[in-house]
Amino acid sequence: MAAEPETTPLNRRRGADPWYVRYLLVGLTLGIVGLLVLVPLVNVFSQALANGVGAYVRNLFADPDTRHAVFLTLMVAPVAVALNVVFGVAAAWAIARFRFPGRAVLVTLIDLPFSVSPVVAGLLFVLLFGGQTAVGAWLRDHGYQVIFAPPALVLATAFVTFPFVARELIPVLEAVGPEEELAARSLGASGWQLFWKITVPNIKWGLLYGVILCNARAMGEFGAVYVVSGRIEGQTDTMPLRVQKLWEGSDNPAAFALASVLTLLALVTLVLKVLIEPKVRADKEPAAKAG
Amino acid sequence: MWGRVLLRFAAVYVAAAAVWVAFAGFARNEQLLNVACDPTRELWRDVNAAFADYYERQHGVRPFVRQSHGGSGSQARSVIDGLPADVISLALWTDTDAVRKSGLLDAGWETRYPNRSLPYTSTIVFVVRKGNPKGVRDWADLARPDVEVITPSPKTSGNGKWSFLAMWGSVVWRGGTDAEARAFVTAAYRRVPVLDAAARGATMTFAQKNIGDVHLTWENEAHLEVKESGGALEIVYPPVSVLAEPHVAVVDANVRRKNTAAVADAYVEFLYTKEAQELIARHYHRPTDPAVFARHRGLFPELRLERATTLVRSGTWDDVQKTFFAEGAIFDQIQAAGR
């Protein structure tokens, strides 16, 4: 029943626009996508494989600093994502279920990392934990290093990727509504049971979608991580930092080999995103689900 | 159910990663960290390996040396902000001294090691297209209207600062006045089509994008650039240039806290040994040991090298910084006049 009003105007438009407008627009779109997306994408892989598959594998696995960069990214990104799942679910829950003073401010604050430059985000942590500050000096004197060490990489990554989970969950939680939760509560469910048995099943696709986006961004994050990493080779270089370092050292095939891994990751993310999208949309439209 | 197994696995994995990250924060006092500027990456990799062997032979323990690279100024900033460097090897005296001003370096760092704490020096030379089609031989050629010059910004790059000082000095050291120097440098910067922020960007502009006729850069970087070009580029030595002085210093406050003073000291002392000086020469840095330098005479064509501090009356680096590169100082005035 929803299909009809959607297709009719589309058909009418198709006839109304002159052919050259259609061809021009389609051509322009394809041209831009080709130039900005397809050509660089193909270029990354062709440069990475320029010296053959053997050299490609060697570039990825022979250098201990490159291996460590891959390892570090696989450690840092999941922890940052996990932090954001906890904070994101809590924030989305609070915003969708309660009306409280400062709620509008909170909604705005969640989006802050989107509008703050990642470099500034990194500097925030340097200003907080740097050697010139009281907190930083205290930690240093007690033998713990936050800045220029993996903990800061996690903090900076988590800050930059914070909005992904919360942003994804707020509309899902609002669409689902509190009715099922209220019913469970009236039947005597504890808070914990309510969360795991009612809320989580309702939001799981939205949550997964947020986690995937969040993870992709976390693994690719450069600016904030660059500022807080201290660029110590084989110790605080994540994959994107290592790509830049290899490129600056004029080791282009190795830089592109590592870049191709990041690109593959992006492509996998894209496929997962396409697979999950319909389920998320169904969650956001409870009426359609009921009908 | 597969979903449940996958979820369990993810939970265990994330928990393990979290524990690893938390433990990775504990200070790594057992290793040395050399925080250096960009153009010395290959040099330090070789020197660090050689030092590990050298120290193991003498003490029976193998030290572990890490290196960090970035722009000279931002590296100084990171050390001040708490990057646990034991040794700093930065491009400019002002950057090293900024670390002293923050209290991490003891006063008198410059006289602690031989040759005013300079294990090697370098200079700024020209890289031109094969066959030098524009006939660039001397600094005056940079102001010719048919010559395009590639050099990074002196505001953000150590390379850019040394290049600026070399241009200015090329007039003053040969008897010119400050006014003549200013006129020449202004004309030369008008010939710069793209003022990149960092040295590597300038190299890309010149070598890969094929923009410009002459590229001003460190002597060692020039050799790398020419080697990589596969014969498309060549080096031209001007008759006079600046004596670039990248000091190496021990970060006293950090080595005291980390208990690495003895190893850090051994590391810096090692740089002045014949073995390290040989490595330095092979990476096209000019070793300060006269015997080693004499042996590699062939690598380093003779040219007149002058210290940058002779360009200001007081002869201090603070004055060089204030006169040329501070906000609203000569470089800013030249840029404003060029627009």
C-alpha cells in the first residue's frame, strides 16, 4: 500500500524531464563517483600490488614495526568501540526514555565530536594529561603514561567515534517506545532482566549497525591519534600512522600495501552495512513491523 | 547457537584487549627513546642497531632503543608535553632550547658533549632537473624570473628555516648589507610557486609533481631524492651555504626519573666514536670527527659554510628566531609584501 504513492510521481518526473537533463545528471554523478571514489580505490590496490603478490605479502608481514601497527590497531579499536557501546547505550537510553533538564544540551553534546576537528580532540587530551599539567605530572611520578601511550590512543579514538552508537540508538529506542518495557516491569521483571530480555533484542540491529560504523571509523582514525601518539615506531603507531610514516619514508609499495588493508576493511564495512540496513529500518518503523 | 559463540568470543577478545591497553600505560623505563626530526630516520635506525651491538659488547646487556620522528618543532612540543624521551636530536637549536626552558634539560646542555654537542653537521644544497637546464649555480640565480624555487615554509619547517637563513646569509656572508639580503630573499620567495608546510611535501612537489626548477633541501635528503629519481635529478653545490647544526642532547629530567642516565650518556658518547661517525658519513651527514670527515672527503664537496648566528648582531639563536621567524618578523613582512 505504501508502494503506489511513491512510484507515481517518479514516473511522472521521468516523462517530464528532457532527455539531456537526465543524461547530464546521471553522467555527472557517475563521473564524480568514478573520479573521487573508483579511481583512487583502484589506484590503492594497483600500487600495492605493483611489485607482485610476494612483495605485497612481504610488505605487510616482514617489517616488525608494520606488524606491531596492525596489532596495535586490533587492540585499540575494539576497546574504544566497547567503551562507546557502554556510553552510547546509556546515553541513548537516558535521552529516549526520560525527560530531564539539560536533555537538549546532552543531545547536542553527543554530536560534539562530529563538529570538533580530530586534531583539536587530540590536543584536548594532551592539555588534560600532558606533562605540563597536574594530572599528567602525578601520573608520570607514579610510573603511568596516559599520553603518548596506548591508553591515550583509546581515549582519543573513543572521543572521535562517540556519536556513532548513540546517534544510531536514539531513533530506534524512540520508535520502539516504552510499552513493552512497562509491561515487563508491571509483570515484575527486574531492571537487569528488562534490559537483556526486552531492550537489547529490540535494539540489537541498530546497535550492531552503530558498532560497525564506529569500528570502521576507529580503525581509520588519524588526526586525534597522531597528536596523542608521540609517533614512537613499533610502539604507538597505529595502522593509519604507519601508512603515513611509510609514505614519508618514500616506501610507497609498503605504504599502499597497508593502505589496501584499511581499504579492504572499509569495503567489508560497506557490505555489512548494506546487509544490516533493512533490519535497522524495520526496527525504526514499528508500525510496518506490526502490519 | 553461532551468534552466542561469536558474542562470547568478542567479549573475551575485547576484555583481553582492554587489559593489554591498561597495562601498556605503565612506563617503559627499560628502553631508550630518541626523539628526532624527520630527515634523520634512516640514520638513527642504523645508529641504534650499531649502538645496541656496541653496548652489549661492553656491558653484556642489550639496550633497546626506540625512535620517534616528526617535524622538529612538534617533536620538541611533544617532549615538553611528556613524551618520555631520553635523547633529543632536533633540527634547530631553538627547538632543543625550548625543551630546556620547560625545565627538562639542565642548563649548559650545549657544552656537555664534544663539538658543542654536535655529532654531525649538514647544510642546504640545490637539487635541480637533470643537466641543470636553467643553469642554477649560485644563490643569485634563485631570484631570476625564469627560475621557480621549491622550499617549505620557514614558519613550520626546520628545513624551511635553514633554507631561509642560507638565502639571507648568501648575501651577508659575501659582504652584502641587510637591505640587499632582504631584497634578494623577497625576490626569491616570489619565485616559490607552492610554499609547502613540511619538508616531505616540498620534496613531493618537486620530485613527483615536477613543479619548480630548483629544490632547496638538506644535503642528506638531496642525496636520497636524487637516488630515488633514478637519474632525473642532480645536486648542485652553491659556493656558500649555511652550516646546519642539529644538536643531540640528553633529556636530564627524564633519564633521572627513568634511571637511564648511564645508558643515555653512553648512547650520546657513542655518536662521537669512529664507528658511529662512519655511519653518519655514509648517510651523507657531515661527521664532526676530522679524521672520519677527511676519509670521506669525496662525499662532501668543499663549500664555504657559515653559522646562522652570525646573521644577527648579538650572535644568539633567540635573536635569530626573533629577527626572522617570530610573528610579524622579517619572514612575515616579506610574505605580506609579496602579496
